[in-house]
Amino acid sequence: MRYCLNIHTFANKQNHQIFNNMKRNTLLFAAALLIGLTGCKNTSIQEEAWMDNALDAASYQLKLTAEELSGTGKLPRSIYSGYDVNFLDMQLQREDKSYIDSLHPNPPALQLGQRYLCSIYDWTSGFFPGSLWYAYEMTGDEELKNRAIEYTNLLNPIRELKGTHDIGFMMNCSYGNALRLAPNDTIKAVLIETADNLCSRFNPEIGCIRSWDFGDWNFPVIIDNMMNLDLLFNVAKLTGDNKYKDIAVKHAQTTMKNHFRPDYTSYHVVSYNNDGSVEVKQTHQGKNAESAWSRGQAWGVYGYTSCYRETQDVTFLQEAVHIADMIMERVKTDDLIPYWDYDAPAGEKTPRDASAAAITASAFLELSTFVPDGKKYADYAETILKSLSGPGYLSAKGSNQGYVLMHSTGSLPHGSEIDVPLNYADYYYLEAMKRYMDRHQ
């Protein structure tokens, strides 16, 4: 049986669009009223201007891409980029050059700068439909909603996938947002089936969900896996069955025990022996085993903030706060967009990672609502968002092969996606914008 979204069963479109437009106009109305009563400086309108510009540019890019790829069965992931081994050597500073054996081939010259597409089975496939959902939520634009439905439906076969932990990313970002914004009984069935498949990767002896099925590790778990727990939390609420929540909590507890160093930076990969003891701690996408890979630190603060939201366990909140404070201490760039690894050699040519910044901003905005001194996290997130919304990172309409943000880094040690747009940078940027908007209404 094919589960699909039916556009005709959604709630009244006009009411939903009016509601979203009212939300977007709240800041503008409040600012105008304040000026009329007090004559104060119009700071709210100034803030609304940069947000409106960012949402306008993002919506344009998303609709452009959706139209160009409609009917292909493909989704946008990045653009093709190449690398120079000498540059990688300078960034990695490793005496052991074995990483060279893992480098992805440089693409043909004709592909460089062109859009890199992926299938629905790519780990990033849920981010583009998720971005469409967020853009629709913030703008009320029905074209974005229709495109979100189209690209979410593409992912229907993923409900049967069992070979990766990334099904949480793939389905919660797409179908999860669809359930929020356009409820449909078939969506619930898809999410439950997906969550069951994710649970099948949980090993109770180890206390974790297995991440990868490749490589020489016995039972690898990556910090990224914290992001897939939201699917389990959501399905626990949908079904009333706490088995999903219990697995998510146990995974988070085991990860907290073994992934983090005394300074609250995290390892990327921890592999376990069958008895639950640690086999090895290392990196796969960072500078070296002991470095702080930027996106990994963002995954951590986001994941533990989510765990606190769902459990109210202060242990998770304390972990999120510790990681957040570490991030604020370690990121030294003026615009708060980190280098691809916190321990990378700082320099003008050192690649940034806008995806790590966007994830951090989204996490910090939620964390700010849970702690008494939350303003410092909200202010930090605002600085990130304004940096990402400026010309240095936000794409001009019709540029950047239709992506929203520039200057992310996928996996530098593999020579993969260095200083390029990434679909998950766009997704978490838009999610952070939505959280920022909610906080200021």
C-alpha cells in the first residue's frame, strides 16, 4: 500500500495562509503602534527588514529549484566541487597520509559548480522537502506548500528502509513537518513504520542505535545520531507507546557517557564491542580523532536540547548548556560562523561551515527558552542568523544553483563538498529563522 499526502484533505488553505501572514505581520504592527504612542526608534521594523529579505530570497531559491527538478525524482544536495591535496594537507596537518586513500575522486571539470543531485535514499533527502515546509510555514505561500507535498511524497519508499540510522533525518524533516502543517492519517502510519525500523537498529546490550553498516567498526555510533531521536520522541507521542522514547533516552544516556571529553567537545565516532565496552573513539569527518569537528559539536547541543524538551530530565539540559558554553568559548570567528573544525588552522582560506552555524543557531534558540540566562544563547543565535542573512552567506536570487546559503563543508578529509552549499544548511537555517520569529512575537 502506498501512503501518500492528499492535498485535498488538508485544512482550509485560506485560513492557514491568513494565520501565517498574521504571524509575520505581528512584529511590524507592534513596532508601528509603539512609534505612534512613544515616538521610540523603530528597531522592530529594522529587524523585520532583514528577516523579510532573507525569507524572500530563500523562498525564491526554493521555488526555483523545486520547479527545475519537478518530475525528475531527484533532490538537490550540493554542488560539485574539487580539491587540491596540498590544501587538504595544510588543513589536516596529519603525519599519516592514509586519508588520501579515502578521497573521493575529483569530478570532471564540466561538472564543477553544477548542481549535485541525490536520490531519495541519500541521507540528506529529507532536508529539501523540510525546507519547503518551513518556508511555507513562515510565508503562507501556497506554491511552497504544493511543492512540499510533491517532494515529501517522493520519500514514501523510505518507510521500508532499515539499513541506516539516517531515516530519522530523512522522514522526520519531511513527513514530520508535513504532519505538523498538513495533518493526514497516512503520514502517521509512515512515521510509525519508519520509527520501528530505526528501533530495529537498537542494541540493548550496548545501549545505542547503530549508525553505519559500512567500515571496519564493530558497532559504530556517531554524534549525528542524536538528531534522529526526535523521530522516536514524536512517534512515542503519536502512539502513546513509550518504547520509542525509552530507546531514545537510553541512546542519549550512553552517548553522553562515552562521546564527550572533559571539556564537553565530542568525538565524532565511538564504536562499541558486543559487551558494551568501547572499541575505539575517533573521527570520520573531522581534523583528527581528538579534534572538535564543528558540525559534530552542533549536533550535540541540538540533540541534548531536544532530549530535555521531551523528557524534562535536567541531566540532558545540563549537558546541552555545557556544550553550548563550550561552543561560545571555542568559536573565534568575528561573524560566529565556525571553521569546518574548531582545531583547523585558522586563516583566510580555512573553509567555514555554515551548516554547523545554522544548526547551532536553531539549538541555541530553543535552549534559550529553558534556562534563566537564556538571553545569551538567543543573542548568540541572532548574531549567527544575521551573519547568514548577509551577502557573505545568503545567496542572491537565481544564483548558487538555487540553494539558500553558501560556504558549508561536508567532509574535508574525503575531499567532499568543501566550501559549497548544503541542503541541510538551508534546512536548519530556515528552522532557526522560524524559532527566531516565534521568540519575537
